[in-house]
Amino acid sequence: MAMIPIIKGVSKQISSINCTLTMTNATLKRTLTPLLLWGLGVGYVISGMYFGWNLGLEQGGTLGMALATILVIVLYSCFSFSYAELACAIPKAGGAYDYAERAFKKDIGFITGLAQIIEFVFAPPAIAIAIGAYFHLAFPQVPILASSIVIYLIFTGLNIYGIKAAASFELVVTVLAVGELILFSSLTLPHFSLAHFTHNPLPHGMSGAFAAIPFAIWFFLGIEGVANVAEETINPQRVILRGFGWALLTLVVLCFLVFVASIGVGGWESIVYAVDGTSSDSPLPLALGHIFAADHVFYRLLIGIGLFGLIASFHGLLLASGRATFEFGKIGNAPHFLGRVHKRFQTPANALLFNSLLGIIILCTGKTDQIIIISVFGALTLYAFSMLSVIKLRRTEPALKRPFKVPFYPFTPFVALVLTIICIVALCYDNGVLSIYYFGILLFFFLLFKIFKK
């Protein structure tokens, strides 16, 4: 009953903002610089360092999760440079949809675009739940669900206000979040214990390493969102490559630091299970709790600034999902009202509001691990068709202007494709029911697309 006023408030906000939208498509503003793109690229992903990845330790232990993470780093390294070729050659807000549609026409384009929307719509609710959990640690009187919904409303409004303001905010919170992870590592690494780090390293054998893959992907999931702001980037053919490259390097370094520093303090079990024995969405506070009391200044600082890391990813993924849904509405693959832009702010307000409503419904389930896995399914589908698009367009459109070409072609996109397929197979094997739900969603909306598109 306590949630009814909040839901009514959401409806009123959607109605009032929707009245100010134009009935015609408009051009998105080009205001993003290389630094802002770096902030977006790191910001999309950095929450994966703060929570979620630790759930993979429950499956694979230290060694299994490490093997899964190494495989995923190779995957993202090959994928990011291959994807950058597409983003520089075809700088459109639809991202993967536009690339696959150009390479394989409408049907494959629709499936790829829908997978991208699933990734970007399911990831923010998982992060919102973690934000609520962090708030609850600092302010136990604030319910997790209520704070999660309020966060949705605030940052949907910021994204509607304007891309430059949103990206500038993203840069600030991303820098703070990176600084906090460096501080966390500097506080915990002096207490690193090899005995703790190597304790029970592979609790479920090699099958556990495969089960840990989706949570290793969570370390980097979302970096491809940089491509979705290509239409709003100054000189995208040059700037996007810089954004991808520096963002990926930053994330690999942070991933290594967080992994080693968190587990080395008290073992992997200590950052997976809370005091009551349940799986935790707050691994870094659990690790720091081995060194400092809950009222210590560094512990309180971690919770306070740690929120910025979660907010950076939440806000950035809202931004990217709005552009992906906007593109679908603009070209008629979804209801046309999603392809409208705000008359004053020139932002995809309808798409942002629609995604926000879906996200609030999803987060009310409270199933963080399952939400993450559905989001990863969407991401892997996007990666597979994107790599196929790189290979196909090299053959069918050799004259296409490519300001950047992926090094070691065709080896690089081929490796990314093979690793993506391995990850999909592993994900289906360990999450049979969720895989049925995911592919059922794809099939349902594809059939609707085939019926109503005609």
C-alpha cells in the first residue's frame, strides 16, 4: 500500500512531461567531447566493480571467477575494437541495430536492436536495487524499493533535460567513483593474504567457471553504449575510438585491482555472503568491514562515494537505453511516439520515460541475479550479430568509409564471435529456464514485428 502514492506520482510525471513533446522528429545535438565519452564509457560499466560480480564467486570460487574474467577481458578487448569500426563508419543512435540492419537487412536488424534494448532496460533495475541497498546501509530507515524508484525518477528527469548536462554529470560521478575504487584498493591491498585469496579456489570444479561467466561479463557490460551517443558526438569518426580505447583500459585496470583487493582480505566467501548468510549486493563494504568498524570514517566514505559508482552506471545506461529505444521508434520498429524528441530539450523524452516505467516494474521483482543474467543474454546476442556485421560489411561494402579499421582483421572480430558463442552456450546450460524466457521474449516481439510492420 505504501507504494501506491509513488506509482501515482510516476504516472503524473509521465503525463505532464509527455504533453510538452513535439509530434515531429528532430535532430539530436552534437555536444560530446572525447573526455565526456570516456566518462560515459567508464560510467556505463563501473557499477560492475561495486556489486554483482561477487555473485560469480559463489559459482566459481576465486580460480573459476578468475578464469571467467580473463576470458571476458579477451572477449571485450576484441569486441570493443571491432565495434569501434562499426561505430566510426555508421555513427547513429541505434548502435548495433543500425549496423546489423545495414549488413543483414530488417529482420536481423530488429532482433539485434531488440537484444540491445533488453540489455539496456534490464541492467538499470539491477543497479537501482544495489543503490537502494547502499542507501539502506547508510540510512536503515529508508526502504530499498522506495529509494530505488526515486532514483529512477530523478535520473530520468536529468536525461530528459539534456545530453550535455547528463554527460557532464556522468563525468563528475565517474571520476569520483574511479577515485573511490583506487582508495579502496590502497586500504585493502596492505591486508592482502595469499591464504585467503587461494582458499577453496574452485568449489564446483570447471563447471563453476562457466557458471561464473555472466557475472564476469557484468564487470564490463554496457561499454558498447558509447556507440549509442554517436549522433550527439562532435566528430564521431575520431572521438568514438578514443572513448572506447581509454575507457576499456581504465576498466581492465580497475577490474584487476578490485578482484584482488576484495578477495585477498578475507576470502571469497566473505564478500559473497552477508552476516545472515544470504548473498550480498555490497561486496566492497563487506571486504572493508574486515579492516574497519562500521562507524569508521573510511567505511562511511566507501558507502558514500560508492553510491557515485552505482549512480554513474545507472545514469549512463538510462541514457544509452533511451537512444536505443528512440531509434526503434523513429524508424517504425516500435510505436512511433517513442521516436519523438522533446520540443525544448531535443532529447528522446518519450523513450526515456517508457524505459523508466519498464525498469520500475522489473526492479519490483527484487531478483538481482536473474535480472543480471537476462541483461547479459541481451548483450551477448548484440555482440554476436555485431561481429557478424563487421565481417559481412567488409565483404559487401568494401568501399564504405571506415575512419578506423579493427587491427588484425579478420582474427579480432572472429575471436570475439567465438568467445561470445561460448558464453551464450554456457549461459544457456546453467540458466535453462531464464534462457527460455529470454528467447521467448525475442520470438514474441519478432512475430509482432513481422505482423504489424507490414
